[in-house]
Amino acid sequence: MKLPTYAALAVAALLGPLLGAPSASAAALPAVNMEATVKAAQIDPRRADNTLTPGAKSSVLLVEQALRDRGLLDAQWVDGYFGTSTIAAYARYQQSLGYTGLDANGFPGRSSLTQLGNNRFTVTAIIQPGARVSLDGFVVNTRTKNMLVEAERLLGRDLVLEQGSYNPGGDPTSAGTHDGGGAVDISVGGMTTAVRTAAVTALRRVGFAAWLRSPAQGDWPWHIHAVAISDTDLSGQAQHQAGDYYLGLNGLANRGPDDGPKVEIRTWEEYQRL
């Protein structure tokens, strides 16, 4: 084997940055795991205590340190817990980037997280909702559509939407759940009790926080309500439902116990890696 000379190594060191090779400083940057960070941003604000979301502490700390250094988060809240103070600070950061409305609700998205990490950290395990598409005459994003298609495959039958996503004010009974992405309502017409349970099970398996809703619970007919966990376009209310699902709750305002089938909770990305 012919070893490179010192001169060749020196030239490579000089030309590397010009040719797009990663510098030693860039390679040394710590990484924020976006999947873990987004999961914490859903669950932590809904907790009754300060328990940390497993696997998220190091990433959340990097985000909080960056927010602190921008003067957006008090040092006492740099603790690896993505609670309400961190959510509020992240929302202020999003607003500083010119984001408004649902784009500035304190929920980390790929673009804002990447900009926050400039020269501080890299972003790995990226979540992307994808483009908005039409499904059953309703608008959803590509990630949600792919999840529904896989749930249909597991169930062995089609699922028919009654409400889609990105529908602000479209249904006053939804309390804003469908204002952003990742939230759908599914018809149970023609389904037996067993099929309804199987449908909710399939939806949960692929990464939805899903429940069978009855007229006794609110001003609505029987239907399945599903929220795509960790969809970065989720409205604030949908984020709360996803967090409550992780905590064994029913996603309703009364925060009662989960009344759905028991399924190991996974995101769409985690399901795909199985």
C-alpha cells in the first residue's frame, strides 16, 4: 500500500473545505435527534411531574441551551424537560424567524430546528410531513396518507375519511384539532364492533393516537379520531392529544383513561424501522 506524503496530506487539508468535505469543527458538532425532541415536546407539557422523556434529554438540553443563549429561555429551565417554558421560548424563537400562527406554536420543525443549531449542533432523525395531498376529497400531508395506506393494508379494508387536516374552523366540535396536519376523522359506517376495534388497533400500530369516539362523549356521531404522532404540522390541541396518548389518557378534555385497544406506542418512523 502506498501511503500519502505529508505534502499530499497538507494539500488535502487545504482543499477539503473548498471541495465540500466536512471540516473537523463541523464533524465535531453534537447532534439533536429530532424524533426524540419532537416526542418530548408532545409529552412533557402534558405531564403532572417533571419526568424526562426517555432518550430525549441530551437533545432537548442542546435546544434549550441554544434558546438560553439567544435570551429566550431562563437558565433555570435548561433541564432536558421540554415543558411549557421551553415551548413558549421556542415559539418566541419561531416568531423571530418570521413564522406566525401554527408555524410559531413552539413545536420544533425541521427548518427552525436546523437554523437554531447553526454552528451549534446538527439535526438527525429528521421528521418530514411532506407535501399536502388530497385523499377522499380531504387535505392531508404525505406522511399521514402513507400511514393511512399502511393501516388499511394491516386491516384488510379501506378506511373512509370524514374530516381531514389543515381545516381551521371547519368543525367547531374539534376544538382546533384539525387546524394543522396529521389529524383525521374516519367513518365507521358498515363496521361491526369488532372491525371498529381492529381499525383503531391498525391505526395505533402504524403511529396514530387513535380512539373510537361515541355520541356520549361529545356533540358528534360515532367515528374514529386519529392523530399522527410527531407530525410536525400538528395543531396545539392535536399535540396535546398525542402527549395524552403516551400518558395513557383518552385525548378528551376530561383527560380520562385511555379507552382504546392496548398497542405498543410507536411513531410512524419507529414502525418503519421494525
